[in-house]
Amino acid sequence: MGAMSTKELMRLMHKKIYEEKRDLFCSLGDGGRYTEKQKRFAFELIAEHGMRATARILRVPRRTVQRWCGQYGIYVRRCPSWVRE
């Protein structure tokens, strides 16, 4: 088997990190509705990664995440600050 390219290795590393975040998100819940702990965790990810990326990482519909932000009065920029830097 040949050596992995750097790009493939980076993808695998990101995938593993995102799976760990998803597992942590699921462990904060009780199997029913989303808990307050899960929502707070999602808000932390939104601040770090943005709305769409958070929805993809957690495998939660983007509309659901947007609704949580609206209910809690959290303003989300159109794109994270690191994009423009």
C-alpha cells in the first residue's frame, strides 16, 4: 500500500476530530430532545467554525441550529472572523 498524501492525511485527521466532537455532542444528550448542554456546545462550535460547519460536524439540520441561535438571541456573523484575516 502506498504512502498517503498530505491532503488525504489532513482529511482523515479532520474527520477524526469532527467525529470526536460529534460523539461528545451526543454524549451530552439523553437520547430525546436536544439538551441545554448540547445547545451550549453547539454555540461554542459556532463561534469557532461558523454556522454551516457546525451543522455539518454535529449532523444537525442547519435550520435547527439557526432556530437555537434565534431563541437564545445569539447573533452569528455571515462568516467567521478568521475567513477575512
